[in-house]
Amino acid sequence: MPVPYRAVGSTGRLSRDPPPPAALTDRGPLTVARDPWWRLGVFLVGGAFRLAFRLRVHGLGRIPARGGVLLVINHVSILDAIGVGLATTRRGRPARFVTASEVFDLKVVGWGVRKIHQIPIRRGMADRAALREAAAVIRDGALAGIFPEGRVSEDASLARLQKGAARLALTAAVPLVPMGIWGTNLRWPRGGLRLGLPLRPRVAIVVGEPIAVAGDPRSAADVRALTVQIAERLGELAAVARRAAR
């Protein structure tokens, strides 16, 4: 039976179930060195990714080496999280992605995402208390990641952003670091696995300068303004990543 949890909604709204300790608490900031399950995932899943792609990361030093951080990334493939996770590993930090709640209900995959301390997200649920709890995990030192589009883009262009990322950022009040990714979609776009040349496409990840976070997560105007700013930066970085992946 799945462990009950409190999930962050794509609109910043959350379910009313209590969170599991592994998902929303942290015994100090985790590092790659302290996380054997993350290292195992990097070896197995990351190894397969490196066989399939040539990963290039630009601006990695813009990710703080410690302290709470929220990464916001454009979404062109279901493989994006693996590429970003490999990038943060180079900084010595595992990434705790805000992940669709239904993934936690899958027997094998759900077990895996719990082991690497991902944060569940349930679309369309309402609970500000749970949003504060998720933000507290980030403030306590976690490096979290979220795809503000909410799903893989239809044609790899930047889709309209959901407001949950801005609400979470404003609630956590930690550095917000935008990232652009391109290349994973050449092998696995939204439509599914695509085989062909090149055999090992280049995947480029470009890390941008942090976005200043200020405002009230309960203010629609503040949430909207930050969402627009995130969209502008992700659009720019995705374009740079696309050029870098050539």
C-alpha cells in the first residue's frame, strides 16, 4: 500500500493527506556523498543516460553549493530530470524534484522516487499548509527542482507556465535558479521514443543567473509577475541550450 503523503499541486494547491517523513523532512542538507540511493541511481540510470546522450552543462557554478535552492527548468522530454540530476551531481548535490503524485503510486518507480526523496505533486488540490511544508524542506537546505510548464511541451517550445512554481518560490523565499535544456527531446519527445541519427544526441543544459524572489505567495499579482519573469528567462535559456546542443 502506498505511503500516504501530502502533495503539492500544479497551481500551488495541495492534498490533505499527511506527508511521509522521507518525502517532506530532511535530517540536514543531503549531499551526493551522504546519499547512497542517489549514487546508485546515478550509476544505473545516469549510466544509461550517458550511453544515450552526450551531456554538456554550461554555467554550473551558478547553482549554489549549499543551502536551499529552487531550480526551474523548461520541459522537452520525460528524460529531462535525469539530465538535470546528473548536472547537480557535478555540484555534489542531489536534486529533489517536485514529481507527479501518481508516480508515487507505481510499485517500482514509486519506491525509487521515495528512496531519493522526491517531493510529490497532486494537480488541482488545495492546501496552503502543505505548500508551506514543502517550502520548508527547501529552506532547510534541499536543492529542489520543478518544471513550471507542468508537463512535457507538445512541440518542445515553451508552453504556458503553471503558477505553482512561483507560489512555491515565494513561499520558500530561497534562490530561484532557471535552467534551459535541449536535446533529450531528440530521442524521447512527448510522442514517445524516437530512434535515428545521431546515435548519441548532444544534450545541453544552460544554467542562468538567479532570479530575485520577493513578494507574497497569497498575492495573485506577485505570483503572476514572478511567473512572467520565469517564463521570460526560461525562453531565453531554452534558446541558448538549443544552439549549444547543435
